[in-house]
Amino acid sequence: MPGVIVTGGGSGIGLALVSALLRRPANYRIFATGQRALEGTDLAKVLDECTDQDRTRVLYSAGDTGDVDTVQRQYAEATEFFGGDVPKGLFLNAGIGGGRYPLEDFDVDRFDAMLRTNVRGVFLWLRAALPALKGCDEPSQICVTSSVMGSRPVAEAAPYCATKYAVNGLVLSLRAELKASGHSHVKCGLVCPAGVATPWWNEQSRGFKAADAPAPDTSKFLAAEAVATACVAMLEQHPSANAETVMLDATG
């Protein structure tokens, strides 16, 4: 049973991804992470509605994705959950926003928190997983959730854009590194959605809602399931393919 890791798996895109993986015929074993305890997540509700067999295929671990010791602990937990096998897939999806503000009004602590989760967290997970992935002869897939804002400048969103530009540079440089070092069996790509209709937009603590600002109209945004579908497609792409970047715009 192939194992996959999903960071930010408690809600939003990560939750949609866990749900999509549970439906795949490959019978994936899924290790999901999040900031909050399982009981406070939407994932807990999904697992409550699963069969007993499907529930045994998911293990959740709470912790700070930007903390070195936490990531090392969680990677060890995942490997144990997978029976000692190297993960087939690594979905680095955890991320936070900071609201829309002129640059000079943006809070320094929030800027640091975004860099910690959106960039440092991706770096730490890559750093933890790459030795095993590169040392295994079996193919594996790294899929990082970025954003169209990693290549499209947006007014009053400069700090968030900066974190996604950084993630894109990190992942695309890693792709070049893997090919140059003869480790092309480790595939690495980006999924870059436009706005996604998740609770993230309504939560100032971790989303894109500015203080005292009305929640945006997400009726024409992408569904989280659309992003999850793209991520799964990258994981299950043909052996001869190595997708670099998938850009997702909404139809609305």
C-alpha cells in the first residue's frame, strides 16, 4: 500500500486531497499534518463518516510545519506508519495568508509567520524527505501547492506573493538539481491555483482576510476538489512524464 504525506491536511485543499486519495484505487496510506489537534479540524468530520477500513489508512499529526524538530518527528512518524517504506508522494500544501494591505501597513510578525509556514515549512519537509527519496530506486512524486500569485504580481498582496515566488524558485531549482544529480526518479512539481473557495478566506488568523474587511465572494473561485484533482494527477502521471507546473484558473 503506497504511502503519501499531506501537509495542511486538516481543511481546505489539504482536506480535499486526503478525501480524493481515499477514493483512489491505489489504496493509499495517508499521513496528514496540521496546526490544530484533529478534533478541531474538518478532517475529523470526514473520518467519522469513513468506513473503519478507510479510517485505518489515515494518520494525523499536529504541529508547527516551520519547526525543525516537529518536521523531523512527523517524517519519522510517517515512515513508521508506512511500515518503513519511503513515501510514494509528498504533498506540501500547508500555507497561510496575511490579508490585503499596502506594503507599509503590513504587520511584521505576520510577514514572519507567512515566511515560516509558506517557505520555511516547504524547505524543512523537502530537507527531511529528500535523502530517503533519492536513496530509493522506486519513483516518487513531490507536489507543492503554490499559487498563481507566485508568478502574477498583485497589488496589496506583496508579502504573500513574495512567499509564493520563493516557493516556486525553491521547487524549480530542486527539479534542476534532481535531474543534474541523476535522481530523475524523484519528480517534483508545482500546482498553482487561482483563488480557491475554502474557509481560509474567512479566517484572519490563517487566511487572506484583512482586519475588518468583508469576506470576499468566493462563488466563482476554484473548488478545492479541482486543486486536489490536479495534485492527484501529478502523483499518478505517466512514468515517461515529469510535470513541472500546473496553473489553474477558475472558469468564473
